[in-house]
Amino acid sequence: MARKKQVALNSLGLGAEQALKIYAKLVEIRQCEQQLNTAFAKNLFPGYIHSYQGQEACAVGVCSTLRDDDCIVSTHRGRGHYLAKGMALEPMVCEMFGKANGICGGRGGEMHAADPAVGILGGNGIVGGGIPYATGAAYSAVLDGSDRVCVVFFGEGASNQGSFHESLNLAAAWNLPLIFVCENNLYAEMTPFRDTSRQIDVAERAHGYGISGHSVDGNDVLAVRAASLAAVGQARAGKGPTLLELKTYRHGGHFQGDPCHYRSREEEQLWLERDPVQRFRNVVLQQGWQSENQLAALEAGIEAQVGAAIDLALRSPDPDPSEALRHVYAN
Ligand SMILES: Cc1ncc(C[n+]2csc(CCOP(=O)(O)OP(=O)(O)O)c2C)c(N)n1
């Protein structure tokens, strides 16, 4: 049994070093979400927080298969994607607080951070709004004659938008190097997906456009990584787009203070038992990649780094109002 598991992991090309990088990224995202929530509860955070807690394996599994020059397009729930694709922790956190030393000088805030230097083309407050951007980015990779790929993340709610269907059709027709990654967390704000779609497996929609679609356990970082490796390999080889549906769950509400009347406590508990961070922690221990003590030290270090990034953001200056119109108009 153990031997079987070892073979499966090896076929993912995953050794101890890479496994630890993946685990550290999962923990960093989890720590960010938890500590930002705490800052929000103390009234220290400006605006809203769309928490990514519970969905970490989606961003980490997919981005672990990308190169630096590949690009991603994110959503209103983007912090996990930003960190997983390589945005540095401190400028990311400072951006969340709208500070002058944020990655976008405080102009992007919680929903609109970007870092083109590492292929992060931006979050988007418009549900489904990023999908056509990503289609354009994938087309630009083709026009450049490069083998770059593009990944677009979105929720199952966005898969009911026209932009999703138009982009899927165009990407399929033009054979674009684009991976559509739907993080199906079952609810769009308070609306269950089953109330807005008769077909609850988003992956099935791929077939209508002549491309392949796969439903994957989005709380299993290794399963996500395996599906993404295949889709990225296909896109890089000029064989066109794939739709990946990652079944997952957000631990918290849509917003802080959301009483979550639209879902049951039993359902929440079921998904907590499939926690993606804890699951991969167990794999790391079972494989003997790290001991319990080593993991505890790693986790404490990351917790401190995230805390320090938040402290830095709280001490940092707001943007200068005289700069507000910079980057808005051409000369
Ligand atoms: C075009 C548009 N319609 C409605 C909203 C309000 N809104 C913000 S988030 C959200 C839910 C989106 O659900 P989903 O795409 O599944 O992503 P999730 O929030 O679950 O990550 C809605 C309806 C919006 N921002 N943009």
C-alpha cells in the first residue's frame, strides 16, 4: 500500500524539496488569510476581505506547474493566486492595506493587485471579467511565437457569465494555450450553484466547445498539480485549452460577518475534515519528508513572517493624494 503511494507521488515528479515548497506556500496563504481576518476584526483593515481560506490547494497546485514567464489572471478572491505565482509577501500585504509601498502603490487594494514581473496580470472585481483578458493574453503568447501558457482562475458563479462561454469558444476555436481553472466552492455569494445550473459539474461544459474538461478534488494539492501538469503540458505543446474544475469550499462566509444561513453546519464540518493544508501536512509526514518538529518550526517561521508583513503595512504611509491620477491618463 505504502509502496503504491510512493510510486504515485514519484510519477508527479515530486521530491522532498518541492513538496516542502508546496507545503510552505499552503501555510503562507493560510496564515495570511487568518491574520488578515484578525486585523479586520480589530478594524485595522480597509474595505472587504474575500477570504481564500479552504481553497489554498487550488492556487498552489496549479501555480506549482507554471514557469515564471507564464501568466495568470485572478479574481476578487486573489491573494492565494498572487502568493502562489510569486508575488512577494510584504508588497502583497501592503497592497491589501492600500499603502504606498504596496505592489501597485496602493491603487489596486484587495481585489485588483497585479505584478506583471512574475506573470500576475491582475485580480478583477467583476465576476467573470478576467476570463476574456486571459484569452487575449494566451493569444499574445501565440502571436509572440512563444510557448508561454496562461491560466485564468474563476468561481463556478462566473461560469454562468457570457464571458466564460465566449472565451471558451474562442480559445477552443483558436487552439489557445489557456487553462480555465474553475474553483467550484459551491456558492456564489449566497446562491448555491445547483439553483443556477442544472449541470452541477462545470467541467462538463468543456465538451460543448470541443475541448476536454476534468473535475478534480480541489482540496488535494497533489491531484490539482497532476491535472494542471497535464493541462499545461498540452497547452505548451500547442494542443490547446483545457477546463479544470476544482471542487473546493471556502471555510468562511463570502464576507466577514456573513452568517452563512445558506449552508448547513454539517456541510461546513464535512469540508473542514478535508482541509487542504492538513491533508498535505499528513502526506509530508507519512512520506518522511519532514518530522513533526521540523514542520512546527517551519509553520512558526511563516506565521512570524506574515505577522511582520502586517505590522509593516500598518506602519506604512498611505499613498500621496497628489499621485491619485498617475497611471490613469496618457500625457
Ligand atoms: C458582474 C458581477 N456581478 C455580480 C457581482 C457581485 N459578486 C461579487 S462576488 C460574487 C460571487 C461570485 O461567485 P463565484 O464566481 O462562484 O466566485 P466565489 O466568490 O465563490 O469565489 C458576486 C455575485 C460582481 N462583482 N460582478
